[in-house]
Amino acid sequence: MTPPAATHVTPDGRRVVVAAAVERGGRLLAARRTRPESLVGRWELPGGKIEPGEEPSAALVRELREELAVDVEVVGRVPGPLGGDWPLDDSSVLRVLRVRIERGEPDPALAHDEIRWLGPRETRDVDWLDADSAPAAAAGARLDTWVDFPAGAVEGSGVVTVVAPMADDRVAVVVDRTPFHPLDHGWPDQPGDTGLLDGRPVLDSLTGALDDEGRLLVDAEIDVRRGDPGRTWVVAHVLATADAPAVGDVVALSVDRDRRTSFSRGHSACHLAALALNETTARFWSKEPSRRDSRGFPFLDQIAIQVSRIEPDGAYDAYRAGKSLRKAGFDAAAFLAEREAIAAEANALLAAWVARGAVSRVDTGGDPTLTARRTWFCDVPGGPAVIPCGGTHVADIASLGPVRVAYQPSDEGFEVLTSVG
């Protein structure tokens, strides 16, 4: 019987073989071969042949289940120079697909003797198979940006991976690692950092998303939620076009410290103000709220917030207090009628918390990338306070000095004005 013909071949008749750029936490998986003898000890992007009638993505899912005992989702592609594929040999090409692990932990014992998770600057540290070297380097350049601002860093260095033109004679520069905090396109509360990139002025920092073709989208151009695995999530440093570095350059990065500090103070004070709002308004709830904060109080801040804007040494927050909130059991009219007395209670709480002092930190769960789930922790009385947050903060609450809030009515509910110092 004649074997069935391959169903996936290139226009010039070469068979397609699939390989995986397995990404996790800003790292790329490499697997070390145990056979054949000529390839023992060299590293590869795992994958294999496509069976007749099998789709490439389905073949890769099957191969990774067989080779590594993991279930994966194909989220994109690492395009190569041959119509999107990579050269393999005279009869085959390599199609490299980006995948994320959905279930399981890679087991190297099934088809390899070791696996490694390589950061963006480590992809050249292993002896890749000849055919895998170039696609592995390309896959490494497509890892999410590593960011150091959650730990408070204001200096660092990075390798330029993308330089993309923007409007108004500006250019977006992406590096593999940065201390710069970017504006979040989905919840733009804290402005992006400014500073210097190799002595060149950084005019702004924005969240960027790279598609499969390497096209950089920023701000309103981004059409998916932050963290969507089909995109590579990066920090776009905005420079004047004349100041653009070249891809591959190693550049020094320096954040404007004073500006960062003023926004960090405003952001930490904003979170403290939210905790005080939750605590002092707890008596206005007649029903069990849909959410409670980490200290056990009704989470009015998260339930009703519509706009949050971090400012130098302060913050502005707007809350909707309409029919849905009343139906949920919150008496907004009573709160607003007593708002000056409630503000006095909140300011007393804030003064006590600042006087007591507490360590403030941002936890990333060990994920160094821009899309990590970041959480602000602060050990205030009755705490710890735990609030999801992507911004920057002071390290010691006592360093804030006086923090005060004022409440005022608005057309849709109420506003909170927070000031520091």
C-alpha cells in the first residue's frame, strides 16, 4: 500500500516540520537531545513531524504531549525567511509556533535528558542544533519585556530589540529589560516614566504589543487586553527620531528619579486612601458586598471606581454611585450627606498609619515580565493591605508625611482627592 502523502508542504515541495517556542514568565524552553548519536547533547526547540491529514498546530500539541507530557495552546508564530518558515534541509522546512503551557510541567525524561528555561539574554548560552539556532534567537527576541520597576529600580541596561517609527517625528524603542514604568493602555492611572536612554531623552514610556509580524502597537492601537498571549508585551520608550539607537545596541537606562518618586508617593497614598474609604464607609452597607478587601471591609473602592489618576504627590479618583450601587446595598446619599465627617475619620486613620510606618512593596510572584500579576502589600493595622497594582510605590509609608483626603459629590457619584505632604 502506498503511504498517504504529506498534507503540508511548501510551494516548492518541501515538507513542513513543526517546532515550539514554549514561553513562560519571559523565558524560552530549550530541550537537550539524547538521539541520534550525532546530535546527543545539543539543544532544540521541541517538536516533530506532521502526520498526513494533521494540522500543524494539532501536530505540535500532540508532539509536546508525547515529548514533554504537557498540554499547550498555540498562540502565535515565529516567522522565518522562507514564506514564514525556517530552512531545515533540502526536503524540509521548520515552522516555529509560539505556545503557552496550559497543563502539566515539562518532563525531560520522555525524549530528552535536560530542559532549560532561557531568559532573553541566555538564548545563545546553549549549543543549539544548527537549524534551531536562528529561530531560537528570533523567539528569544519575542519574549515579553523584563521590568525592574516593581522593585524600585531607576537604572539598568537593555539590548535594543525593536525600533519603530511613530507619528510627530518620534520613535518607539524596545529593549529586552528596563527599569522604566510604562503607561498602561487598559487602566492608564500612572503616567509612564521619563528619563534617559544612553543619554537620549525618553519623552514617554508606553505599553506596547508586538504581533506575529513584529508590528509594534501602542496605546489606543492595541486591540486586546494586556497580557493576551497572542502578543508580545513590551515597554516602548518614546524618543525623538533623530535620537534612535540601532537594533542590537546595548543601552544604559536611567529614570527621572524625582518624577518617579513623586508619582510613587501619589500611588501609595492613593491605595491608603482607598483602604480608609473602605473602612470608614462600611456602616453604609445594608447588604453583604460583592467583595471585601484584604482587611475584611467592603471593597467600595474596587466595586465603584470608574477613574483613577495618579498625580505628583497626590491622586484623583472618581466613583459611580448610581442605581446599581444602591441596589447592591450602599447608601450613597447618606455617605455624601456626612462626607466631611467621614473625611475627618479617614484622615485620622491615614495619620495613624503614616505615623506607625510600614514596609510597602510590590510582589510579582517571581515573574520578571511586564505582564506579571503585580500586587501591592503594606502592613497597615488590621492588615496586611493587599491590592492588585501595576504601578510604583514608596518603600516606607512613614516617608510620605501627611496624607489627606477630601470627598466631593459629582454628577455620577463622588470624587476623592488625595494629597501628600
